[in-house]
Amino acid sequence: MEYTEKLKEYLKKEGADLVGVTDVHSLSELKTIPDNLLSPFTHAVSIAMRIPRAVFDFIIDQPTPLYSSMYQNVNRLLDEVAYKGAKKLQSDGYLSLPIPASQIIDHEEWHGAISHKAVARIAGLGWQGKNLLLITPEYGSKVRLVTILTNAPLSVDSPIANRCGKCRKCTEACPAGAIKDRSTKDYYKSRDEALDFSKCVLKLTGEFQHLPNVSGLICGVCIKVCPWGSKLR
């Protein structure tokens, strides 16, 4: 079995639901912190872990304590999977770096070390939806993501086409009225093409973050209403 497939199989045994690979040249336009984050590496491994669908059944127009807890737990599990994957890559003789699943470094622009969503899209796990989130064919946006950077000689996966079409469910459901209902063939060049990002941030930081027993910058409404991932799998 080729090394890439062995690595994917290992990560899935450790809890990953989806795994994709891309090379760092395809990520050259992405903002990274620090700027030279990608320089020691040749490839990026994107890992997705699904969130149980029933968690979203209780979301109406705001995040719930149950979703908040699940969100944090899945991020923790993703970090563990990425850590184990990086250790395996290192033990196999390759440089590797797991990037935390949900870490904001730039609190003015709301950026982490690298966009897990962008890496996942380029690695073929899904497409960028009108809500700016990654949408996977299998689970919709009911997933969390993490990335491993490595110099292992891996085989890359290809991006998949956008499948949102004329669907407006996320636009209509957004409690902040932030989604502009604009499609993209591949990806948005800036957040403002798809969202009034300031409206989204204000809703999260000014209201949802202060709800009882809700931690983090979360919402979940557009994830719930997306028809992709609505079937049990």
C-alpha cells in the first residue's frame, strides 16, 4: 500500500472521518502566521471529524450549551488525531507540524496560523459554501477541521466542484443577516464577497458569546439548515 494511503488509514483508525492531501505550492496565496509557516514543508494533510447530526436539531436561532460542549470536544479530539499523525510522520522520518484545530492568533482579523477550511477545500474534502464554511458531500458543514504540515512525499487530492447551486437556506436562516447569497466557482477572494463579516462577528462576540454555558465564537444556524449532511451516515 502506498504511504499516503497508509497514513490516511492510520488517521481514520485514530478517529478522522475524512482525510485529504495537497501540496504547499497550492497554499501559497493563503495568509499564514508566521509568514514563513509553510517554508519547511512540502505537503499539508487536512483532517475532518464530523459532529453528530442530532446536536444541530436543538439549534433554532442561536447556539446551545450542548453544541458548545460538542464543538470544544471535537476540536480536542482533532488536536489529538493531528498530534498522533504528526508523531507517526516524524517516526517515519518526516518533518511534521500539527496546527491546532481552533486557535485564533490575530484577534483583529480573526485568523489562525492557517485557514483549515481553505486547506481542506484545496485538498478535496469539500467546497466553500455561501456561508464561507467548508461543505463536504458526506456531512455538509457538520465537521471540524485540523491540518498537519509535513515534508513527507505524499500523493495529492483534487478539489471538487461547488454544489451549492441556487440554494438559499443559509442566507435566509442567518440570524445576523450576514450571508450575501453569492456563489463562487472555486473560492472567494475575500470574506466580504460572501459575508458582511462585521455583522457575523458582532453577533458572535456581542450576543452569542455571552449566552449561558456557551463558550467560543460559535453559531451553528447555517450549518443546521444546509441540506448537505442532512442524511444519517
